[in-house]
Amino acid sequence: MAALTNKIDFAVILEVNNANPNGDPLNGNRPRVNYDGLGEISDVCIKRKIRNRLLDRGHKIFVQSDDYRVDDYPSLRARAEGELKDAMHDAEEMAKAACQKWIDVRAFGQVFPFKGSKGRKGEGVSIGIRGPVSIHPAFSVAPVTVTSIQITKSVSTETTDGKRGSDTMGMKHRVDHGVYVFYGSINPQLASKTGFSDEDAEELKQCLIHLFDNDASSARPEGSMEVHKVIWWEHPNPSGKYSSAKVHRTVQVAVKEGIRDPRSINDYDITIGKLEGIKTTIYEGR
């Protein structure tokens, strides 16, 4: 497959209702909130969901989570050594083979900090691959309200002197409502190095549209997170007709005038401007 032809920018507008979109392990797994009270979903969390959707679509993925693994490799090192054993003698060969085998490596890049690979001088090296797809964290349009409730189990995992163990008690947190927006870009110059193609870009687009398919959990019940719009900009050249910042600013999402406590996507005004010479396509979420 030929590498990506022209630069691409994209944006995603999504809604959260009574769910924890991305818990913070340093804060009791409460939903991430910045100092302005805006909800946040990390770029790492978004990439994890994209990787899972790529797995659903039959692609080979290097960074698989333990609960969404489709092979028998227990670690990234084991997967790299098992799948790239014929190329690990040379750093450049290993990087090339990794990009050819795994779509997430040629999309997001990857660091292989394994001593078994050799550089041009023969010493062990860490291999770094820069990927063409960059994704921003998602932030809510308005400050979010986080509700915390105490939960209990009816059965103790352990008992002490016949008493119920402390593990029967816990906390659960949720964002009552929020509309989040995140942005991203695909760089053709880096795509030419990893082999990321126009076909790969189409797969990425479909994953964004279906971002929350098969993603339900106790913290994110089915239907509590929904993609509303994916905006896809295709530039007429590899370097881009406009900067990504200017393209992303054409998307404006704001709470409607007079509404102080937004509760649904209908309480927001969404404006998507046009830029001359760039193809803008808007896809509705699934």
C-alpha cells in the first residue's frame, strides 16, 4: 500500500451521561477533571479505544490490553520477540517489520526498549518509531459534575474473626453529563516513514465513528457514551493548506444561551465553519 497522500485533520464530538469516561488512578479513579472543572479524557485512553476497535475490525495490534488480548503473548516484549524474531538483529529492519505487521505501530508509533536489537554499530539499542497520527486529549465544553456513591458487596472476599472484611465497601464515581471534544491530525511526512496509507486512514475514521462499540463496562454502561459527530478534513497537499490549529478552530461547540445546566446534546450549539480549498466531511456517530 502507498503511504498517505495528503494531510488529514479530524475532530470528534461525544456525549457522556452517567458514566466514568476515564478514571484517574491517582485520585481514587474519579473521572478526570482539570483545574477549571472541565472533564478530561486522556489521549492514551482514546488510543486504547481505537486499538480495540481496530482489533474488532480484524487488524493486528501490538499494544493489546490484558483484558482485550487476542493472542497468547503475556507481554509486549514476548509479542515483539515472537513476531519479529527474524528482524531483531538490526534496528532498522525491526522498525520496518513492526510497521508492516501492526497498524497501531505505523499509526501511533512505538518505543521498543529491548536489548536484543542491534544498531548499526552492533550495540543493543532502544528503537523509537514516530507515528503520523497525533490525538489531543478530550475536554468537556462546560464544567462537569462528578457524583460519588458508596457501594457494598453482599459477600466478603475475606473474613476476620467472623466479621465482614473491609473490601465489602467501595466508591463509584460518574460524570452526570458532559459533551467532550477532541482533535487529531495525520502527518503524511511521518506516514511515508511508517507506511501508514490512505486505507489505514479510512480504518481510523471508521474506528472514530464506532469508538464506543463493544466498550461497555460497569463504569460505562451501554449507551452512556456516544459519538455524535466526526469531522474529517482532507487537505489538497501533503503539507496542508492551513495549519491544524486553524482547521480545528472552525469547530465551535458552546452551551446555548439561557441554559445554565445543560443535560443533553440538544442544549449545545454546534457550528462547523468552512475553509476554502479543503474538503470537509461530517459523519454522524453510529
